[in-house]
Amino acid sequence: MTETDDDLISAAFARRWWFALMANAVGLIEDAAVLAGHGSPGRAQSLVVLAMEELAKARWLYTAASAQWTSPLGLYGLPPREAGPVIVPEGLRSTRRPHLEKLRVAEQFASGLGGFWDPERRPEYYFPADLETFDTAARQRNTDKQAGLYVDRAGDVLATPLAIPPGPVADMIEQAAQTIEMQLIEDHTRQQDAPEGAPVDSFQDLHWVILPYAHPEMHADFVDRLSAADRESGQRPTRSDDS
């Protein structure tokens, strides 16, 4: 199959596109956490699934563009090379993007979470389970998304978003946040060996935003220890504070 001009974009545009997708995924997790904390776990659940769909689109784009983003960095002794055009991934070429396909990609990437963090489980990261497993998970996630928005009837039983319990949704938010974080770390790691002066553009600001949701207990402990350190420092108030 030959590519048309519409199928090619610049590496710079692909980078902006990838960042927009990642920023939106992070923002959806932030919004989901707000809803979950204000008595609306059903709506939060739907936003988490939407965040994973955006992550899947970002994964498609990252796979297609990362080599071109890396070429100007001059890594591993190779001379820097101008980035070439990027072929738009098939799943991003039209407005019709099947939800199950996106969710399958997201679930496959999320399945490597344990192997990403734990060296003893590293094979899980490089050798994910069979595709049928992710098809099943994708169908469940799509059901979760709809369940968080709509009232449905099965016989004399009604399913309503208002009946979704908060506990499982909190776990979904944490897992989705860690999966998004995994993509941000992968992108940062790709650039970390670049020589001084290379055009590195790591988006660590998004990493800081997602951290409280990806590791809530660790983040809360960090904030507590930071506050305790400030109190123990016994800093005197400044002149403006005294006035």
C-alpha cells in the first residue's frame, strides 16, 4: 500500500499530537479523581476508560514516530540526523476509530505494568499474553465505560451509574495512571543518554501531574515528610510576614 500526502506528517507535528493525547489522558484521570471524590464513581469510571483510549492513540503514534524523534539526538555515537516524515498510523487516519481496537491496545500496554516496575516480572513487559485475553479485557472496558454513563435494563433489573461502588473505580484510576506514567517514563528514557546540547524535550511536567494518582500512598508520604521537614527547619518569618 502506498502512502498519500495525507498519510505523512512532520516529526514535529507528530510530537505535538502525541503530547496533546498524553495531556488529555492525564487530564481525564484528574477529572475522574475529582468525580470519584465527590460521590460520582460511575462517571469517573467512564472517564478512566476514555483516558485509556487516548493512551492507545498515543501508543500508536509513539510507535510510528519515536525513531524520527530520536534521530536528531545523536545517541550512541551516531551523528545527529534531521527527522524525516512520519507515517500516520492506520488507526489514526480517519474519524472512525473502533473503541474495542483502541482498548485492546491500551489493555495490552497496561498488561506490562508489573513487568515494567518489577525486574522479576520483566518477561510480562516484553512478552504480553495472547490477543484473545486483551479482546476480552477490551470488551469489559467498553462495557465499563457505558455502565458509567447510561441506565440500562435487563428484564426487571436496572443498571444505573449511580449504583457503581467507589472501591473498584479507585483501583482503576491508579492502574490507568500508572500505565500513563509508564509511557511518559519510556519517552523520557529514550532521550536520557542524549549528549549535552541535544534537542531533548522530555515532558516531565505531565509526570508530576500524574504521580499523585499513580502512587497515592507514596505521594502522600512524600508530602507529609516534606511538610515535617519544613516545620522542623524552624524558618523565621520574613520581614514582610511580620508586618
